[in-house]
Amino acid sequence: MDKQKTYYFIGIKGSGMSSLALILHDQGYEVAGSDIDQYTFTQKPLTDVGISIYPFDAQNIKPEMVVIRGNAFDDNQVEVAAAMALGDAIELISYPDLVQSLITQYTSVGVAGAHGKTSTTGLLAHVLSGIAPTSYLIGDGTGKGVPDARFFAFEADEYRRHFQDYTPDYAIMTNIDFDHPDYYQDIDDVFDAFNDFGKNVQKAIFAWGDDLKLREIQVNVPVYYYGLNAEDDFIAQNIKRSTNGSSFDAYYHETFLGNFQVPLFGQHGILNSLAVIAMAYVEEIDLDLLRKELLSFKGVKRRFTEKTVGDVTIIDDYAHHPSEIKATLDAARQKFPDRELVAVFQPHTFSRTIAYLDEFAESLDLADRVYLTEIFASARETKGDISSADLGAKMTKFGGIISPENVAQLMQHDQNPVVVFMGAGDVQQTEFSYEKILANVTTNLQ
């Protein structure tokens, strides 16, 4: 890598791309990039450190650049086409290729899974950073490049098999589930992608023991299963859940590793913590240091992110799959057991909504009341033969279709509800409109 060149990211606001741009910036490289004008939650860290973000334009591409191509863009995208037209006069590389170049420099841990990989990567990065110098790439747009780092914790994205050529020392696999129906054919297709990724892992894999597909992986390194059952290798027992978090005893077979407390909610918080403990134990990291670091974890962006406006608690979460919705609502029930739980969900892509229509209805009905926004389309899928009203008709707790313009209907609920906004699109626009109404009401009452 050449510090005399500018590293230009096409699609720099993407959650992985923004993280990677921050890593290179921390390491002293000149970084810039382009993206849509619409505000996203990933752009503030970029602008805070002075990274320039431009609208897409072929004129942005210069021969002296190293151009990093975001995963979402095909050859016809205006800047990709401009870079390709320059031929050998420019270095054009993919996001996965640049990540792989970082993987080889450190003791690396890749976190893969249909669900939970961002939360687990964030937890892993936090813990390792408190123990030794650690660089990390998290899928919430957070990235950090540390000089002379020992570890590199990163999110390994399965979409379009982007993780297939990564060669980390360790991998954590949280689950295998059928998602991204616009690309994968079925669950077996997803399994093949994870199995191929697993064959490139160098030292060990830590996999959730309850996942039947993960039990089938055939790889070249030891696979340690973590979970709550006797047949697992790393086991959490004596679990206690409270409104302050969770605690459990961890075992490696018959060996007691200690009691661990985490400020996390829901069973997935316990499992994610156990995966990190398992990796640390095999890597011979001091578990007393790890125990201390677990206590101070504050979470990652858009994963059960809380704020309070007046007497209303608002939770913002990236959940966009039925399994993720169940996990998020489970966590909310644990932390707020006696309060009305209102879900506001934005379905993400037509193909996913069709594929999981009944499962979405079942998971959302775990809330006391549910509102839906219209389906969020993607650049690859702008329309489909389904609507949010079709999903609402499948539910028993459905309250109606909501938008930034009619969000005031949420005011009809109890005085202190917990309102959970979920989705991978722009559901935050509706959330912010609701917060403004609440703030005005609170001000008028004072």
C-alpha cells in the first residue's frame, strides 16, 4: 500500500466501506470517497475526521488514485466505468480484496452469520481492544486502525459470497439462515458459502451449537461449538437475566472458566459473549482481563440503541429478518418487563418480505402493538408483488401503516411505552419525526 496515493472509496457510506475508510485514515493514508447525497448514520464519523465525500461523478476518478469498489456497484456505475476505462493507469480493487490484505497482517478473527455478526464483532473488538492493540472493522460503520496492532476483528459478510476468499486465523459463526433471497437459492446454497469460507480459516472456528447447519460444516481446522447444552464444547450455565443485564457460568467441557457478567439483554447477548470467551480461551488470553472488559461494553450503533424522550423509551435496531426481530423483542422484554412494547417495523426488500411473510408476522406479534412502514426497496429491487398491508393482514397486533407524516398516531399509547424501531432502510426518518413530536409535548408540559 502506497501512502503517496489517495484511496478513493466508491460507496464510502456503506457500513463496511466507511469502516474500512476509517481504518486506512487512522493508518495515515489519504482517504476520500463518494456516495448518495441522502444522509446516513455512517457518514458522521467520516466527516468528523475530515474525510471528503463527493457525489458520484466520473470526474472524481484520477489516475493517481487507488480506487476501492463497493460491493453494491456493477461495471456500469459511473465511477466504476471511469476507473475501468483508465486501465493500467489506475489501481482498481474490491472491498473484499482490501480487507484480505489487512487480515494477513494480524491475528485475525472474522465474524460471520446471517444474524448477530455486527453485535458480536463489536463486542469482540471492544474486549480485545482493552487487552491488546486491536484494529477492527464493524458493520455499523465503525472502524479503527491501530499502529502495531496484535489483533484484527472484522465482520465477514456472506452477501454474494463476499467473504469467500478471506483467510482469518479464527472465525466465529453465529448461525446459518436463509437470507438474501435475491442472491441465494435456498438454505443449502447459504450453507455451501459458509462451508467454503470455513475451509479458509487457519486455526479454529467457534460455531453456535444449536444451529443444525453449522453442525454439518466440514473444514480443515477444529470446530468448537458454543451454547447452552451438554453436547457443546463451551457452555453457559446458571444463567441469570435481570433488568441490568445477564450473568452466567462458562465452562469448557468440565473446566470452569468463571462467572461472567454482561450488560446485554436477550439470549443472543449471552451466546455472543460466550463465543468471544471461547475464542479468547483458545488464543490463551487472560480471562480475568476479558471479564473486566465485558462489563464495560456499550453496544454498537443501531443494535438495541436506546434513548429516552420524556417518559418514552425509544430503541433503534437494525433487525430486518424474523430471527433478528425475535431477538430484539426478547431483549426489550427482559429489560422492560412491565411496560407496553410497541414495534415499528420497516420491511426491507420485496423478495425478503415474500420469502418470510408468515415468519415476519409471527415474530412481530411478540410485541403488544405493531406498526409497519411501507417496504423499503433497494437499488437492485425497486418493486415487487407484495405490500406492507399484506404483512399487516397476517398479524393479530397490527396497528396500521405509519410514516414520518402520520407518526403522531403512536401518541395514543400508554404514557411510558417502549417503542422499538426496526429495519435496515430509512426507518430512522419515522423515528426522528416521532422524537420531535415527543420533544414538543415534553416542552409544553414543563
